[in-house]
Amino acid sequence: MTMRAIAAVFEKLFTPFTVADVEIDSPGPGEALVQIVATGVCHTDAITRDGDLPFPPPGVLGHEGAGIVAALGDGVSTVAVGDKVVIGWPWCGQCRNCLEGQPRYCLSLGQLVAGGSRPDGSAALRRADGSPLHSHFFGQSSFATYCLCAASSLVPVAADAPVETLRPLACGIGTGAGAVLNRPPTRWACGVHAR
Ligand SMILES: [Zn+2]
Ligand SMILES: [Zn+2]
């Protein structure tokens, strides 16, 4: 089953996005459909459009999405329809680093971020005429009115939170806060302690 959405489509390198009607899959097991309320435009979206990440056009970029859970696939218990969520990064949940509680260093991150599809190779998006579009940029492709993602990527926020202002938590703020909260060892920061 599919539903309609509107997306900013990354047609080819170095060219402006085009706004188009698209079809998006309804969620399968472990997946969630999120109605996007707001999404940031990160430098990484821009450099991907210019070829510095190998996400294959045509497809949909966007990785600072926040919104409201619109539908859930089977087996999802961590969020509910109607929850406000920030869409975090994808992670496999099975590799050494995921199992050690470091999903940001998931060993499958390259494929999950820029592979252009779900881990099984299927994409969730098509043009209105049925021609394929790559999806799941950073597991989300949030430059659209709806996005399909793994429910494990979703971070619920308070029901009265202003979700329209929270999308930078998905990347920009998370990156900066992570640099501060997980600061490098002293020996990296000061040559005196280099040994
Ligand atoms: Zn992993
Ligand atoms: Zn980013």
C-alpha cells in the first residue's frame, strides 16, 4: 500500500531540487510513517547534492526531520501514532558497536546513511508515474511531507513540545553537543600530555 506525499527531489548533481508529488510506502514491520512538521537544511544535504556523499540521485535528501507519527508497522512499541518525534540517525542494532551502546558508530552506517534504500535494498519512494526514487537518506529522506523510517530511529518528545523547532536536534545540535559532552581525551587537546 502507498500514500501520496510532496517532496523536494534531488534530480541530479549540482542542480536545484524540484518539488514533486511522490508515492511513499506504508510502514512495514518495524517501520514508522512520520508526517514531517519541520526539517532543517544541513550542510551535509548541500554537499550530497554536490556529490561529496555517494547517495544516488534521483532521490530525496533531508536528515533533520521532526514531526508526528502517522502510522506504524507491526512490532513497534517504542512510539505510538500521534507522538511528536525527532528523527534520529539510523542504526542496525546488531553490529559490535550498536550492541555496545554506540549506535552513532554503527558499522552499517555508510549504507544506512547514503545507500539510497532500506538495508534490504528496497526504496520507499516513487514518482507519481511509478518511476523509482532513492529514499532513506540518513534513514529518513525528510525533505518531504511524509517520510518512512525505522521506528528505532525515532526519539519521542513531550506532547507539548514545539516540534517545529526541534529538528536541529537530529543533526546540528546533536553534533555540537556530542563534541562537548563526549570531549576528546586531554592528551588530544593539549600537547603537554601527549604521552
Ligand atoms: Zn550497527
Ligand atoms: Zn547534518
